[in-house]
Amino acid sequence: MLSEKLLKGLNDQMNYEFYAAHSYLAMAAYCSAESYDGFANFFLVQAEEERFHAMKFYNFINALGERAMIQAFPEPNNEFNSILDVYEKALLQEKDVTKKIYHLSDLALDSREHATINFLKWFIEEQVEEEDMFDSVIQKLKRIDTDSNAFFMLDDEFSKRTFTPEAE
């Protein structure tokens, strides 16, 4: 049985993952409004991935015989100055997720909740990949700056991005 503190942390993280998906939909909407369909697809795929993460928490909580509690979340940011601004805000969001996962891992360690510790290892690795991916895109966007051909090549590359959830 999980401690109340750890159960609350797992539920909070599940809900934050749902919020992250919602936030990425807002980023996709901005990109679509600017006619950057590839960048919009990038964030639609990212939203799908975040919902998958949230459902991993949902399923884990239920598998432990506990109850997943769905909460409301605040309105996401819908105002962006540029594609670079969108990716910089996305990276900040991922860094926030990383902090939350680390805090949750600390709670699990303090509680000696080994199943949760094992479960969270996947998310720790995932966060390294997420932050690296966003940082890489930001560096590319900064390098191409005013090169419209390179910008549209990147937009085209992102139009091919898909999400294939791993088998459980």
C-alpha cells in the first residue's frame, strides 16, 4: 500500500502529464495558425506521447489497487512570439517535468516503495531524451535563423514525425 504522500504525488504527476499534452496542443494550434504544418505535427505527436505517459501513471496507480484521481488543470499558454519561442517554452516545460519526476523518485526512495522506484526509472530516462530533443531543435532553429530554406526543410522533416507507443 502506498503512503498518502506518494499516492498524491503519482496522481499529481499523472495530471501534470495530461496538462503537458494540453499545453502541446496549444503549441500545435499556434504552429497551425502560422501555417507551419510540420511543426504543428511535431507538437500533436508530442501531445499524444504525453497522454501516453499520463496513462502509464493511471494504469500503474490502478495496478497497485489505488485510485487515479483526475483533476482540472490551468489554461495553457496560447501566446507565442515565434517558433523558437514555442520550443524554448516546451523545453522549460520538460525541465519542470524532470524536476517533478525527480521529486517523485525521492518520495518513492524515502518510502522504500520499490515498485514505484522501478516504474519511475523509465520516466527518468525518457526525460533525458525529451530535454535533449527540445534542446537540439532549439539549437537548429538558432543556427538556421534567417535561412528560410533550412527552416522549411525542418518543417517538412517534422511533418513525417509519428508516435508509436512501446508495447507494455
